[in-house]
Amino acid sequence: MKALITGATGFVGRRLVAKLPGCVVLTRDASRAKSVLGDVNAYPWDASRERPPAAAFQGVDTIFHLAGEPVAEGRWNEAKKQRLRDSRVFPTRNLIDAVGALGLRPKTLVCASAVGYYGDRGEELLDEHSPAGSGFLADVCKSWEQEAARGRDVGMRVVSVRIGVVLGKNGGALKKMLTPFKLGVGGVLGDGKQWMPWIHIDDLVNMLLFAAEHAELEGPINGVAPEPATNREFTKTLAATLHRPAIFPVPEFAVRLAFGEVADVLLASQRVVPKVAQEREFAYRFGRLGDALKDVV
């Protein structure tokens, strides 16, 4: 596989690059990317404003498009929300336009998306055939996937991986959770009944590669573990793994006071299952939450 990766210096991107030595990366700062990632061919790209250079695609057969501003960093205001949307929609559009202008084109696009596509759905069991939900993140994900789907018009097979909460060392959502739990002041958010679709970072990276390597796969794939957990179950398991108590629940009003509109993400319930991955017999290394958290912490 000759791969091109966007978002390569991010939490997931770095782990994917490690599996694909000698890959091509598109990045804002090519010098920094080379120093961080090592054995890569880095090309500078102002993703929201221009098409990537045609030279970057030479010999490439697979694109992994992971770029996008982090959702949970900083409070949301209108400018932040616009950046969240623009950092997903415009780079995807520019990427597809660049491929369309090539003579010899990559065959496969594996594009990140998110379980935010489903919105806040309570107890409803959600698989890849479930319709989109409502709300800001759902609208962003719909627009994101629509732009990625244009890849089919230029001859690519397109897979959109709807990613859940990624559990890994030294980054991701868990990094922010660990401090209060280690201090013994962690607790459930709101009533704790909201479902949290999660996935170990090793399984996510393997699923991205699985999607690229299996030509029969196309369309959405839920990038989550087989057993979603409620926030209460997640909290209890994390506390037990750290051998710390979890006796300080954070009521909904306090979550909203602390995080503003980002609280909608923390309190949303998405009972997402990976139907496509299971039907294709994708092999999870960490299918159980306890095993995933033990490995990470």
C-alpha cells in the first residue's frame, strides 16, 4: 500500500503513520511533521484554502483523511464552531478536487467521521443504517461525509469511519479524564445513563487499515468497540482500574457551567454498535472496556 495521510501528526494519525513507514503526509508544517513522524514524505498544505500539490499523489493508491480541529479543546463560540466545520468540510472538498484533476488517481479514500453523526439518541440502538441525528455535530458530520462521498464521482471507493471516544496512552479523551480520577474526585456526568461508544486506539488504527485493504467495504463504518458503555459503567470501570473511588457525581448544570456548549457532547447518548465491522469479522484486540482501560492506564 502506498498511502497518503492527512492529520498525520494528530493522536490517531501518528499511530497510523507508524504502521505505514514511507507514507506521504499533507500538513501545515512539513518540517515539523518530519521531525515528529520520522520516515515520511511531507508536503505543505493549507487545507482550508487550497488544493494539495499534485506531486504528493504520485504513486499513491490509498488516502487516509483524518484532518480536523479537535472538538473538545476549548469552549465553543460561533467562531470555534465555524472552525470545527470548516476544518472538516473545506479540506475534504479541496482534497477531492485535487484528486479529480489527476490523470492517475488513488483508488481508495478512508475518511474520518464521528459518532456525532447520530446526534443524541437515548437508548436507541444505532448501526450504520441508522439515519443521521440533529444538532451541530450531526450537521457537521453529514456535511463532512457528503464531501467525502464526492470521491466516488472521481473514481474512488469511499469509506467513512464514524469514530467514537478513542482510548489510548498520552492523548485523546482519556488524558483529560485521568487527573480527577487519580485524585479520587472523578464521577459520573449528569445522570450517567448516556451511552459512550468507545474504541481502543490500536483497534481504530487496525480498522482504518482494514477498511483500506478490503475492497468490498464502502460507505459508513462505525469505528467503535462491540460493547458500548454508559457513562456510569465507564466511570465505574475506570475508577476500578485506577484503584480510586468515583463518588463525586457532576450534575448536569455543573457540566454545562464548566464546559458550555461542549456539554452537549459529554451528555449526549449514542448507543452505537459496529455492525459492519462485525459482519466482516474484524478482529478486535480490545473488545471489552476493562481490558482496554487496563492496557491504557
